[in-house]
Amino acid sequence: MDRHDDLDVRERKVEKRKDSSLVASTFIKYAAYLIIFFGILYFLINYILPMF
């Protein structure tokens, strides 16, 4: 008698998703972060640092 006869065997199918809208929304999010960061940096350099 085989020891594996009583095991419940389940198959899993993994599908790779290529969702271009997810990639685009992630790119837009990080691009917005960069624009905000450089905007704050520009503000600090041009308006706050000359006061010192």
C-alpha cells in the first residue's frame, strides 16, 4: 500500500497578469511623488534659503 493514497491533492494554476493599467497607474503615482518632491525642493531653494 502506498503511503500517499490518503492525501488530498490540489492543483494550483498560477497565471501571470500583464495589466498595463496597473503599471500605468503606478507610474503616475510615483511621477506625482517626484513632482511634489522637486516642487518642495524648488520652493525651499528659491524662497526660504535666500532669507538666511
